Amino acid sequence: MRRPSLRIQADGVTAMLCWAALAGLGGALVTIAFHAGIHAIQRLFTEQPGLITQVMGSLSWPLRLLVPAVGGLCAGALLVAARRVSRDKHSSYMEAVAIGDGRMSLGQGLLRSLSSLCTVASGGSIGREGAMVHLAALWSSGLGRLLRVDTAHLRLLAACGAAAGVSAAYGAPLAGAVFVGEIILGSMSFQNFGPLLVAAAVSSLVMHLTGHYEPRYPLPDLQAAPVELLLPCLALGVLAGVGAAQFLRCIHGVRTLFDRTGLGLPWRLALGGLLLGALLTQLPDMAGNGNRVVLSLLHDHWAWQTVLLMLLCKVLATALTAGSGAVGGVFTPTLFVGGALGVLFGQVLGDAWPMLAGHGAVFALVGMGAFLAAATSAPFMAILMIFEMTLSYQMVLPLVLACVVAYFVSRGLAQAVMYEVTLHHEDNQALRQRLRQARLDSLLRPAETVVRTTMPVRQAQEMFLDYPVKYLYVVDEGNCWQGVIAQQDLTRMMLGEIDVAAKTCGEVLRLDFVKPLYPDLSLDEAQAQFSAFQGERLPVVSRDRPARLLGVVYKSDLLERYSQLKRAVDSEDAFVLSPRRR
């Protein structure tokens, strides 16, 4: 007797996990390459490339003024070239995954990434990580097209690349997977989340093996937050929820001002760079994403006046860079603003209640997480992100409280979101909720093509001549549902020379031809049943025993109501959330 051999079957799941691992490998490598590109550009105007704040601090004030302007001009020219290469409306990786089919233009993606590289290397106050994630997703999208995977797997593979990019850029594999699942895909089902985790883990492993990993904000001596700080952390969450919305609205307002100048994109970015350069002549620490300043806020004591100045100037610097049209993320600058807000909050609290003084690092981290949760509408991701970047389990409880509160405060204000795809997911959820609440009986029409079981078949034949339908509804004398008479059955009987004239409708009815609807069904439940039915209409019966025929519902009416609800959701969003949609 032969013993069965164990074989690993290369099914869809196994293949997807292998592709996700390749996405993770590529995501780490393009992140490393982007870092090298930043240093290469910095060598054009300094002999010692390194942290952008140090580079800017080493330049003379004329160069601090002009370098961001020149970088903005180059970045704008590359963006114009990217638009000429491809006019795909889903130019960002988020749109390609959440709204599109996962396909990303290689030429457009590379030019956009080079544009971001110019902005970041010349001191632009945006996150370099956004371009890294875009490149990682671009690599995975190209890999999927090379492998000729279907649309669903191509979208998931591009999402795996984005998760790998976040993992490599921030050293946070769990947060990277959650970021993509929570924000971009809008789903945390493990069928999607499993490949995201594999890609993020492989990316993190490659960064470790190549020596490019280091904790973003290490705090090995951080003590657990005392119970007395939990209530202040809740208050900080409320403050962050309000402040994050205003931060995003500020960026939107500056973008509107730049649009009104009527300048071409390269000149808008050059103007934004020039205004930023004017700020950098006095405060070179405002260059880049602000990591160096955040580390200093966590480890050193700052006067509250200085912290407030840095916070306001960072908001202005980020608004000038992002508002002028530069390609890049505001994810990391958001952490800067949240950290500065937390430090200010801790200092004010310590002055009012000296017993709560000395916890500046705790409030800084809580402020970062809460501000991020409110701005991205992704509290779970924000909690994991701060935890993984600090490697401090002691921060989990205050982070959970502050991030959740900040999220609900921000959503209650309905002000702004960082990523437009969030609106897409929210619209779909609102539409599904409307469909679940809407009942089928609102679409009910009287049934006209009805015969009784005792009627001769000849009357059914005459009704088929009067109405362009394929079947008639059959009821008994008490209007109770019995079934349908199909036109094809009568035609088959006549061709078979069966004397149907002598039969009654009750003798030729069918019970399995049509599955009736119920009046209390939701519209999405009815739509699912219509999808499995080829006809235009379905009968509606009561749930009594025996069931009574109540009327009929037409597929066209269902689709029209669906469109009405969608338009209602869109109009509500346009009224309540108009600042977000612009």
C-alpha cells in the first residue's frame, strides 16, 4: 500500500503570499534607493549630505532662500512631464488601489517620485516617506502586471507594496499593514490582511539585514504612564481632534490661495519654495519632515515659547510646501505638530498642577498618536504606529484612550481628512447603511398579470398576448400565492400537441421558476436576489402561511432608488463635508 505523499499545492493563496513576499523585498529596496537619491542631490550643494536640517543649517542664508525655490521649480517641471506621460486620473497609489484596478503608470510614477525627491532634498516640509510608499506600490503593481494576475489580485498586490513601503520607511510592519487595510482598502478581513502582513514583515526583515533599520523614536527608559495621566490624555485627545481638522483646513486654504495665483505648476512650486526658503533663513529646523526636532522634543527640555513658535512655523512650512502642489505626504509633519502640541499641553498642565509635571515625553507621544488618528481617521493604525516607532508598551493605554477620543471628535466636527480615499469608503458605508434601512415595500406596485388557479389556460394565453411578459402570477381564490405560469411552458405544450385548452391554470403552474420577495427585505438584499434572476420583475408576498400576493417590484425601480440614495449621500457629503472634498 502506497503512502500518500505530501505536496504543497500552488493554489491562489500560496501564490499570493509568495507575490506579497516579493512585494516586500522590492518595497525595502526602493526605500533604500530613495534615501541614496536624497543624498546624491544634496551633494550638488553641500559636501556633507545628511539630515536635511543639518544641511540647511550649514548653508548661507542666500542658499537657504534659493535652494527650496530651485527644488520646487524642478519638482514642478517633473510633475508637468508626468502628466504628459500619462493622463490616468488615478495617479496616486491610493486611488489605484481603492478606486482603480491596481494599474499604475511606470513613467508617471517614476517622474512623480523624482519630483518628490527634488522637493524633499531641497528642504521641502513634507514627508519623504510618501514617495517611498508610492515607489513600493509602483514596483508591486508592475510585478503583478508582469505576472498577469487578475484585477482583484493586482489591487491587493499593489496594496502589499504600499504596506511594505510604510514598513520600510517607518520601521513599523504592523502599522504598515494596518495603514493599508484601514485607510486604503477599507477592509481588515484576513484574506487581504494576511498578504499585507507578509509584505510588511519581509520588508522589515530586509531593512534589518541590510543595516537600514533603526527605531524612529527610541525611548528605552520611558516609564509607564501613571493613572493620574489618563484623564489629561483624554483631554489631549479632544484637543488633538480639534487641532488636526484645523491643520488640514490650513493646508487646503493655502492650496486655494496658490491656485488663485494663476501660475503654472512649476512656478507655483517655485513660489512655495521661495516662501519656505525665507522661513528657513531664520529657522532651518523647519526643513524636511521634522524627525530631528521631534527627537529633541522627546529627550530635551524646551521653553514653551520656543515649542509654540516651532509648532506654528511647522504648520506654515508644511502648508506652503503641500499647498503649492508638491508631491509628498504630510503624514510625518503631522507627527511633528502632534508632538509639539503634546509638549505644550504637558507644560501647561505641569504649571497648573506641579504633581503632574515631568511627563513631557508621554504627552508628546500621546499628542503624536492622537493627532495622527484624527487626521487620518485611522486610530488603530495610529496606536500601532507610535507603539512600533517607540518600542514602548507603556504607552499603549494612554494612546488607546487619546486616539479613540481624537478620532470621534474629528469625525464629529466633520471637517477634513488627510486622504481622499477615506471619503470613498465612507460614501460606500453610508450608501450600504441607507440600503439596509430602506425597505422593499416602498417600491411595491400592483400586480397586473395575475390569474387564478381555477381559470382556464386560454385566459392565460390571452393575457400573454396583451402583456409583454414571460410569466404570469397564479393565486387561489383567497389571493394566496401559488406559483407562476411560464410562457415557454405553454409554447412547449402546444408544440407537443398537448390540449392545453382543457386545463386550468392551477394544473400548469410552476413553483421553482421564481423565488418571491418579502416586503420587509432591505434594498441590498433584494438587489442580491435580482442579480441571480434574469427577469425584470419579481413578485412580493407576505410572510403569512399561506403567503398572500402583495404586488410586484421592478428591477428598474430598484436601480433608480439605489441611484437616488447615492445622490442623497453625495449631496449630504457636499453640504456637511465640503471642505474635505475640495
